[in-house]
Amino acid sequence: MEERARKRLKRVLPQSPPSSPPMPTLTHLRPVTPPLTASYVPMASQHPNFSSFVLDPSVQHAFTSSNVVELGATATELIEGEGALRRALGALWKALDVDSFRAPAEERNSSRRHTPNYMGNGDNDEDEDDDSSSFRQHMRNGMSEEELPPLQRLFITTQPIMLPGGEPRPLLPQNQVESLEWSLGVLRELADDGREYTDRLEEIREGLAQARAVRKVVWTACREAALDEMEVAPVLD
């Protein structure tokens, strides 16, 4: 009887919904960021006259903000920073120009005929490849240090060398030549990228200066039109 009464009581009582487990919380996550809001009053969709346009705080912020000036100053600082890289690369190319102070005129002309133009401008790539292949062939056949061009004497040895801290295998002379060519090629690409980067920055700076000048002219014209409206309004009244 008690069991039947208990079951009947359960049927009569309202059934409570099953309790769902609480949502897991990740304590390391930051709270939801509130939406971004402008620090000035939103601009009205339409202005009946120039006076209301000029007196609108959002319009004043758009025409008098220093963002354009700050962007131009940033571009100038970046251009000046690239100047240090250009000077460093120029000093490097000057240091690598060993023909100017080590070889006599006759040897200089001879070395230029037999040495790849590592610092060239890329116009004679086929000739450079032929010279490099010929030089590597000479290195395979054996070449004394006196026969090396002045530039290769700074970086290349006629005998295999072991790299410190590297793999336990010798670095052959022809591999040294390939590494030198690759390194100088990377430096040339870096110099070209730096020049292009500087050109783009100068274009951006000029565009910002032009936008600033146009903005100043438009703002001056709007203020003059608003003054004219204020002078005409008392006369009409």
C-alpha cells in the first residue's frame, strides 16, 4: 500500500525539469570586450546648412584630427631608419671591392674577366652563370690561393674545411663558392627590397601631405561659407 501511495503521489506532484549541468567556465580567458564606441558624437546624416555642418563635433574631429600628421611623421621615421641599412650595405660593398686597393690595373682587368660579378645589377645573369661554372670547375681541378680572385681570397679556401659546430663533414671549395654566391645574392635582394620599401614610403608620405592640404582647403571653404550664412541670417530677419 505504501509503495502504491508513493507512486500515486509522484504522479500528482508537478514534475521538475531535469537540472542541466552548469556551463563550464574558462578562468584564463578574458571577459568579453565591449563594442568599440567613438569618442565623439556620431555625425548627423544630413545638415541643413554649412553652419550646422561646421559646428558638428564629429565633423570638427574629422577635419582637425592630427592622425594624418602623425602618419606622415611615422613614414618619415621609417624612411630615415632605412637610411642606416643603406649605409651599412654601402660600406659592405665598398669593403668587398678589394680590386681597388689590392690588385694592380692589369690584374684587376684580368680578374674582372675571370671573376663572377657578384655585385652586378642582374643584367648579365648568363655571363655570371658561365663565370661561376668555370670557377667551380677550376676549384674541382685544384687552384692555388694566388690564382684565386681577390674577392674569393677573403671567403674561400683552396682546401676543404670543417664547419664549427656543424655536421662532421668537410665543406669543399666548390660548396664555399656556392655559399658565397647565395649570400651575396641575398644581400643584393635585401638592398633591392629596401629601395622599393623606401619608394613606397615616400609615395605614402606624399599622398598624406596631399590629403592634408586638400582637407585644409575644404575645411577653410566650409568655415567661410558658414560665416557667410551667419552674416546673411540677421539681414533676412
